[in-house]
Amino acid sequence: MNLSEELDSIYQEAIQKISSSISEEDLDRNKNDFIGKKGKLTAVLKNVASLSIEEKKTVGQKANELSKKLENFVLETKASLKKKLFENQAAFEFFDSLRPLPNPSNGSLHPITQIQYEIEDIFASMGFSIMDGPEIETDINNFGALNFTEDHPAREMQDTFYLENGNLLRTHTSAIQVRTLRKLKPPFRIIAPGRVFRYEEVDASHEHTFYQIEGMVVGKDISAANLIDTMQVLLSRIFEKEIKTRLRPGYFPFVEPGFELDINCLVCEGKGCPVCKQSGWLELLPCGLIHPNVLSHAGLDPKEWTGFAFGLGLDRLVMMRYGIHDIRYFQSGNLRFLKQF
């Protein structure tokens, strides 16, 4: 028997075996017996080397054709087996149409979204409006109109994501403050929640993408006392208890004077942990009285109008509320983590 005849014989045997398969597992075994790496058809092809060039071409072509036919026959047989399985299940299984359906698997809002909505409600109860703005901003809105000098470190490539057209991914929601100052006539109170981006080295307390709420009040005779009182009301309502805070001097180009408002780390209760970098305190929000240059840039007279502004980090706020040790969980997409909220 030459190789061509042997291929025909193997093909007929394979068709018979595959046709007799009674399950998908049985089918896979029969398939591997003939066209697997150690199958009979594969074994025959190892003897092709001893043939002439013309015979190699003829036998090789025939072997490939038979192999493709068997592959297709396996797929047809598998579909037929599945159909028979479903038909048998339908014939013998009882279906109770009156049986109550299982409870659906409900989704939920991300913990950052939850606390954002909660904060929006708190500020709405204090008479604040909610503003929005684009995530891709101009340099003037993100830096220039907020009193950032041309050589300010925040403008450097290693801190900000710049686009080819000269625009950038906003580094803070303070850019919405600029748009609001141009759009609204004082007095007004607004908050502006949103996603922001920094060219950060990611660790337990820093992310390249995170969420802020910018707040701003503009009116007459607005002082730091108004700012501190507003923050105390916000924090006590979020955490449902009095929160220990401290106010430190801080430099931010768009406020003067500027402050850093820290809260006692609720993850370690002030003892020191990776989240607070062992200090017992967590920097929560920069704030201060709006710089006269920012008001002037928006066409407002700083002798007539004053105000305060703050930027609240939502990620860190959620970490404090729930005792989360690593900010990277929020962007991880880990369902085991998210299902807790």
C-alpha cells in the first residue's frame, strides 16, 4: 500500500471513529488520534521525506486536503452533539414557569462617585451650585489665569500631560474656577467636581488619575473664617463626627493667603501608616482666599469682591472614610474590592 492509499484508509477510519463519538470529550480524543500532533495522519506525513519531489507534492497536497476535511467534519459533529444534548435536556428536564426568578446581580456606584454625590448634596444644602468643565484644557485656563508664572514647576513636562496641539489634561478642577469667574456675576457659591491628571509616580497615596471637587465663594467681605467654617461643616457631615484638623501656611499661586488643611489620619488614627507617610496627618485640601490677580484677570475689582477657594481630593476622602490603605484600588477594576460598597 503506497502513502496515497494509506491516507485514504486513514481518512475513512477517521470518519467512522468521529461519527461514532458520543460526547465532546470522546470527539476530542478521536480527533487527536488522527489529526493531533501524534495522530495517524500526522505520522504518515513523517514518511514523506523518502519520496520523490513529485510524490512529495502530490501526497502533501492530499494530506492537507484530508486534514481540512476532517477538521470541518469534527466541527459539524460537535455542533450535532450539542444539538442532541439540548434536545435531550428539553425532553427530560422539567421547567416550572411559575418558579420565582433568582435575584439579579445588582451593580452599584463606584465609592468615589458615591461620595461625590453625597458632597454635592451637602454643598447644595448650603446654597452652592454645581459647575462642570472639560478635561482637556488650555494652558491659560489651567495655569495662566490662575496666576501661575511661566517658570512654575507645575508647568513642566514631568508634572503635566501635554498634548501635541499645546493643550493639556487639566491638573486640577481649578480650571473650572476660571471659566466660572468669566461666566457668572458675583456673588455666587459653586463647586466643580471632576477627574484630573498628574504626571505622578504611582504609589499607595499618589495616582496619575484622580478626582477633585473645586469649591469657590465670591462675594463681599469674605474672610478665612468663612472658609474654615465651611470646611468644618463639610467634614463633620461626611464623617458624621467631629474631625481633628490643622491649618498650615501653604503657597498656591491662585490664593493669598494660602493654607493646607490636614486631617488626622483616620486609617491609623494618627499613629502613622503608609497612607499618611507615618506622619499621622493627611493633606486633604489646599485652600485660601482668592488671589487679587485671579479676580482681576476675570474682570472683577478685588477691592470690591473677595472670596475663598479650595480643592478637595475625593480619593483621599474615601480612603479616610473606609480605612483604605492604597489609592491604587480605585483604578484597579477589582470587583472584590468594589463589591464592598
